Amino acid sequence: MASVVKLNDVWAMLNNCAAGHLRKQSREYWIVTYNKKTYRSLPLGPHGHRHNPEIESGHVRSLVRQLGISSECVEIYLDLS
């Protein structure tokens, strides 16, 4: 099974490692913009109740890489192994 990360933990990481980021909810994804770069496919979570869904860590790794967020900072907040 793929490792997962709680969405609230992703938001906490972004608040600390990508200060000034913007996030917008589309129909099926979160769109996150930081440092003039945009990641358009962070899942909302499974259908139904989406209070604090689990997101596969591969999506979060892609977000970090694409937006150019410091991996050293991300490791403080998330375990993406």
C-alpha cells in the first residue's frame, strides 16, 4: 500500500515551508500556487466526507518538486517515504 499523508499536515507544511502560497479548490483537485509556479492536481480526497482526507505521498512529493519547495523543510513536517 502506498504511504499517505493527512491533508491538514500538507497545509501545515505549506504554511511553514512555502509561506505566501495560494490554494484554490477546483471540482476534483486543489490547485496550489507558489513562487510563480502552479501544481494543479493535489486530490481533494475520496468522495463523501472530506474533512481531513489522506493523500497519497506521491502527489505531495510531486507538489514539492514542481513548486521548488526545500526538501529539508518538508522533511521536518512530513514523512514522505
